Amino acid sequence: MMDKLRQHIERIVALTDEEFAFIARHFSSRKYKKHQYIIQEGDEVKYHYFILKGLTKLVYTDDTAKEHIVSFAMEDWWESDFLAFYTQTKATMALICLEDTEVLCLNLEDYKKLCDGLQKMERFILEKANFGFLGAQRRIISLLTSNAKERYEQLIKLYPNLVQRVPKAQLAAYLGVSRETLSRLNQ
């Protein structure tokens, strides 16, 4: 399980065995079942999660109780309610398992120790954050400027494996369309 983390990090920065041993000490592991909450709204968000196996969705529920899927995350992706994690406030979103899921957990104190103790990790985290910002910006622009068909085609192009794993109703909600509209787009 730690091998997956090392391979993931080494796509950006090379590590010695000693450096990786230092990194590995800061993570703990957890397993969750399908439909189980990793984070619930109102929870303290103690961890930033690296997904080893499985699939999750990050959901915001508005004042009318409508669920909005903010993101999906699968193997080799990081996920959390980042606002709550970094500001140490209560979660405004829920993180729910769509499949049985295994994660590595990194708390904020250890996150800071990694950045302070190993410049390579600071660079790695910066790179991952930048890619996350780019993805979020791409999604916002797509929601503002693209029609449903274009959003669906972009999702298929960027994440073909994800589209195969996410239930159609969930994909429709993520794209902001009805299940019926998604079925028409899929033809």
C-alpha cells in the first residue's frame, strides 16, 4: 500500500529510501465500505485522503436539500473537504464511498511536518495543488460555457475510466442534467 504512495510521489519528485521512510511515518491507513461516509457535513475534517483503491464522491447539500456533486475521486487521487481541512472548521461537504475504498490519511500537523521537513514534499504538494486548481478551473469554465453534450464529451475524454465506474444517475448529477438527458447524450 505504501508502494502506491511512493510511486505516486515519484512521478513528480525522486525519493531516497530514507526520505520515503520519513514520509510514510506521517500517514495512517483506513478502509471504508461502499456507501460509507468518510466525511459528513458538520464533522471536523482531520485528514487529507490519498485513495489507494476505490471511488468516492464529494457532495455539497444546499438549503433545499439538493445534493450537488463537486467531484469524484479514484485511485491515485487526493480528496477532502479542503476548506474545512486547511482552516480546521466544520465540513460543509460530505465524502461518500461509491465503492469499497482504501485510503491513506494525512492530518494537518503531519502535512506541515512533511512540508517543513522535506523540501521535495513541499514541491510535490504544490504540484498536486496546482493540478487540482487547474482541474477545478476547467470544470467551472465548462459549467459556465458548455452545453450538456460538450460537458459529457469532455468528461469522457478526460476520465474514461471514471465514466465506466460511476453510476449513471451520479454522472448526470455531476454534469447538471437529468438521468434521461444523460441517456440521450450517451447514444
